[in-house]
Amino acid sequence: MAKTLITGGAGFIGVNLTRALIERSHTVTILDDLSTGVSTAVPEGAHVLVGDIRDKEFVQSAVSESDSVIHLAARGSVPRSIQDPQGAFDVNAKGTLSIMDAARQCGVHVVFSSSSSVYGRNEVNPKNELMWVSPMSPYAASKLAAESLVGAFGQSYGMDVLAFRFFNVFGPWQRPDHVYAAVVPKWMWRAIHGLPLPLDGDGRQSRDFTSVHTVTDVLVDAVERRVSHPTPVNLAYGNNISLLELKSAMEEVVGREVEVQPEPPRAADVQASQNDPTLVKELFPSIEPRSFGSTLRGTYEWLLSQRGHIPPPE
């Protein structure tokens, strides 16, 4: 059985990924500091190690027992990074260096999660991997630094590495109840409770919303085939959905109209983000992306099941 280590595995994507890997008979170990992840969400059958990716000895021990590392652990959120730029860089860049050095010594395949936010000021859409990058936030800069480390280790030491740039991943197990919650669970949770949706700016901002199930399908395939690529790969399939369109789609799911609460535009927020999926389709030809609508409904159904477990929105 393949032995896979997931850093940040108690988080939203990690929990979904763990389920998918266990279903395919992988032995899964999760390394997480539980600062945002929840240990009770981890599926039965996974082994959880609680610790910090910046702890070199701890990381070395965990990596040495693995065939592949899927490195999801990060200090997320653009607004959070603006509040604490040192923390974002320390975890996202220095933590990745710790992972990569351990993987180098152990000969382990590494799959890394970067972010579409690295494109920043580049307003051309759809995005492809050959376009210039220009981060607009400390979070984006830290992710660019980290993905550069991954590529540099691959080139310098002949390692099998693959860096993905994620675009607005959403789906079940994405919690709505913290200050930096993503827009889909935050809005859906408020809609369920009949509360207005905080709308930053004019609502015309668009994103390439990507089902978490699509992401986990790709990650599982990447590990099982030990896929490597010298440069980052965008992981999204070309959605172009505005916040106003997201609101309308949510109204269809919950079966009623929802109000909005106008808010100022967010600092360092890009207006539009959409991927050209040519490369990801070439590398992962067997993957069929899950639909936006079906995953939005799945998110709604999961959130309904969490009433009584997740606090209602304020």
C-alpha cells in the first residue's frame, strides 16, 4: 500500500483528500498543528501527528515514513496576511523549506498547493502557466516563494515534484465559522440562517470556483502516477463566476431570495481570476471536473447537517 503524508490534512481540502485516498487503500498520515483544522473531522483510518511544519526534526520523522507528501499546510487568507505578513511568510515559505529539505533527504515525491493569487496584478484572463506573476498581498508573495522553492529543489536535486496553483476551491467540510472563512461557505451558512450576505465592492468580481472533489481527484491521480512537472500547474477548469452569479446560484439552492449587505472592496483583491485548463487536462486526461452546481448543492447539504455542530453566524 502507498504511504501518503498530508500536511494540513485536518483542514478542508485535507479531510476530503484523506477520504479519497483511504477509499483507494492508501495508508494516510496527517501532519497538522490544528490551528484551523479539526481533528474530529479526520476520517477513521488516518493517523494524525500534531505538530508544526517548521519543526525540522518532527517533519523529518514524518516524511521518512512516507512515499509521497501532499503539502497543503499553510497560513491562508489574503486579509489575514495583511494583518500578519510575518506569520504568513514564516509558515508558508519557511515551512515549505522544511518539508522540501526532509523530502530531499528521503527521496520522497512532493505535491504542493500554491495559489492563483500569485498572478496578482496580471489582469489577463484566462490565465495560463506561462504568464507573468505579480503578487498583491503577503499571502500571495509567500506562496510564490514557496512554489519557487519546490521547483528549485526539483531542478537542483532531481526530485519528483509538482506544484499546483489552486483557484477558489469549495465544497463540503469547508467551515463557515471563522473570521477568514471563504466566500462560498460563509455566504451559504448565512443564507441558510436567513441573514444578508456581505458583498465586497460591486459583486462583479469573478472567480474560477473549483470543486474540492475535482481537486482531490487530481491529487490522488498525481500521487498514484507520481506525476512531476518542472513548473507550476494551474488546477482549475475555466469557470468564470461572479459574486452576483454566485448569489443567484445560492438562491436556487436554498429556494428563496437573499439580501446583500454592501461592504467596501477588499484590499489587495483581484477583480477576476479564470484559468486556461490546457495543461492540467494534458497532465490529467482521465479527470472529469465536477460541476459547480452539484458541488454547491453538496456544500448546502453538508452545512445543513452541521446545524447544532457549527455556531450560527453572528
